Amino acid sequence: MSSHISTKAAIAGITIEPCIFNAAGPLCVTKEELEAIGSSHSGAIMTKSCTFEPRPGNPEPRYYEDALGSINSMGLPNLGYMKYAEFSSEMKKYRKPYIVSVAGLSLQDNIEIVKYLGQFKDIDAIELNLSCPNVIGKPQVAYDFDASDEMLREVLKVNKHVLGVKLSPYFDFAHFQQMAGVLKKHKLAFVSCVNSLGEGLFIDADAEQVAIKPKGGFGGIGGDYIKPTALANVRKFYELLDRKVPIVGVGGIKSGRDAFEFILAGATAVQIGTEFMRSGTACFARVDAELKALMKEKGYSTLDDFRGKLKVL
Ligand SMILES: Cc1cc2nc3c(=O)[nH]c(=O)nc-3n(C[C@H](O)[C@H](O)[C@H](O)COP(=O)(O)O)c2cc1C
């Protein structure tokens, strides 16, 4: 009796089923971790953001979570871009998109990395992480609109893959407008919103100290704390990019209901970071089942039935 309910999504001709997969960073650094994602219900395999050189990352503790979310200052621990290219052929057996997150520490690094990845046909897409340091003393690339424009222009010149960007969160309508203006100048396959909310601080009142070691305790915030910001960014970019560019929603998703809200705001697919860190690969099947149950309750059978159809008062 129950009609078939599908949580399938497509981005630039790539099928993502379910529309739920891992966010770049948590538990996707090593080959074993990527294989665990491959074997799970995740709709795609996303790698840790890779840099030109392998990096050990910052001193520990560099991740901490409480009931409402997480703080991290990992320092981009990763195996270096060549390893993530090399893994691509082995990831093919999981029959789901393999997406390499790229976070070169300079424009030149990103050009080199993206050019190199172009030789690997088993890489399905690239997510260019713009929440990265630029010049010391200047904001990260995503908060420097001219640098973002130049980065996209130069990287897209050498790119051969489906390529999207991962943005930092914005908090001001003027900034949304400015970034959307930059994005519109380039041909992007998708836009992922949002990266960690920058430079927060967790304090342990009992110990009278910070929760993580790097940078005096400052770090990127994820989880429940950032969901309203993430939803706002998804909604704004969905509108400002004229509903034409697929938006990937990320930030505080831990249930099917959360995923539903992001899709209602306009997301084509969603990623899970902090909740994946907390509960492991089981979260993908659970969130998908919860999303399907909610869709059934509401009489929806595909994501298109409600994507972007958020009502305003
Ligand atoms: C431990 C950790 C490492 C992360 N590393 C990356 C990264 O390498 N590249 C990236 O684009 N985002 C990274 N992020 C940000 C997540 O991909 C995600 O955008 C953010 O955590 C918000 O989602 P969440 O609320 O589900 O955690 C990291 C987040 C965490 C918690």
C-alpha cells in the first residue's frame, strides 16, 4: 500500500542516494575511514580537505563536543592530495560518488592540486573549501570576495571535474549579496553551506580552562549551535543563485527532521559532520529512515515535492 519514497538527489548528473553523506573533515582522513563510509548508508564518500603536503595537524586535544555541538581546531590533518587521488580507483567498488575536498593553502597550491586531480577519472567531484587561510593577516578566502573571485577563476581554468565550493557562514545580507555576485560569475556545479562557524570558544567553568589546546582554545563550531545559521545560508544562496545552482546543506544536522528543514530551505543534498563524529556511520541510515518516515507522514514521495517550498509569514 505504501508508495515508494525516494531520497535520491542529483548534482550535475551525479546521483546521490540517499541525499545524505559525510561532511568533509570528521572521520574521513584515512583509507580505512573512507572505506567505512563507502560500506555505510552514506550517499557519497567525501574526503578530508587535502593540502599539497601531508599534515599532522595541530596538537591535541583539538576536538571537543558537548550536548549541543562541537569545537575543533584540527589544523587540516590529511595525507596530502596525491593519496586521495590514489584512493579513487579503490573507492569505485562502493558504487557511490567519491568527492575530494580540496583546501590548498594558497592559490598556487589549489591550481596544482585541481590540475592533478583532473587525471583521475574515478573522482566524481571536487569540493573546493574556501574556508581556508589566505595571506597571513587577511581573512580566510571565503571572507575576501576578491580573493574568492580570483581563486575560482584560476582553479576553474585547470579543472576537469564537477566542481563545487564549500563556503563559510555569512551573517549579513550585504555579504550574502557580495558572495552570490562572485559565485554567479563562475560555472559551479554546487555550493555547500556552511563550514564551521569560525573562532568560537568553549570554556569549562569547573576547570576554569578552555576545551581545546590550539590557538588558546579558539576553534570552529559545529552541531546544534550553528543550525539556524546554516539554514539561513542555504536559504539565502538558494534564492540569490536563482534556484539554479544545487545547494548542499551542512550544519547541525542530526535527524531526518533536520535534513527535511534543509531541503525545505532549498538544499539538494545534506552532509553530516558533528553527528557523524558522535555516532559513527550508523547516522546515515538513521537520518535517511527518519527523513523517509517524515516524508511519508506528509504525503511526499520525492525530494522535489518539497524542496525550496518553505512558506513565509
Ligand atoms: C573535526 C572536524 C573537522 C573538520 N574538517 C573540515 C575540513 O577538512 N574541511 C571542511 O570543508 N570542513 C571541515 N569541517 C566542517 C564540517 O565539514 C562542517 O561544515 C561543520 O562541522 C558543520 O557541520 P556539523 O554541524 O554537521 O558538524 C570539520 C568539522 C569538524 C567537526
